[in-house]
Amino acid sequence: MSFKELCCKLGTELDNEFIRLRADQAELGQQLTERINGVANHVKILDAKVTGLDAKVTVLDERVTALDAKIDTKFEEIDARFESIDNRFETMDGKINNLQGNQNEMMNILIDIQGKVSAN
């Protein structure tokens, strides 16, 4: 084999190897592009799901806020009722004390009268 043939054969083999490397790189680039596009599609799907969940959470947050306001209002009403009942009990307690005081005075008067009747 001559030097010229040897160089041509080496050149052809190097050229074929270079072509195979370029083809492999192009194929790997295509696979990488497909994977990136697949990931992008999954990200879009997840983003849509997160957006939907965010909307649901916002609605639930509004409901919780409304319920919290209702509960606060009900507790204020209950507190007002308890305060009213407490005032009524204080009023009744005062009336009962007055009534007991009046009964004691009447008993003292009756005792005095009975003492005067017994003395006569």
C-alpha cells in the first residue's frame, strides 16, 4: 500500500468518523430538545394546576374570612346577651336585697308590736 493510498484511507476514515460524530451530536441535540420540550409541557400543565389550586385557595380564604366575621359577630351578640343577663341578675339581686330588708323591718315592727301587746 502506498503512502498516497494510506493517506486517502486515513482521510476517509477521519471524514467518516467526523460525520458520525456530527450525526451523533445532532441526534443528541434532537433528544435534548425533545426532553426540554417535554419538561416545558409538564411545567405548563403544573402551572395550570397550581393556578387552579390558587384560585380554589383564594375562594376558601374568602369563605374562611366570611365565617370568621360571622363568628366574631355571633360572639359579640352572645357577649351582649350575657351582659344584659348579668345586668338583670344584678337588678334582681338588688330587688331581693330590698325585699329582704323590708321583710326584716316588718318582722322587727311585728316583734315590737307583739312586745307592746304582751306588755299591756
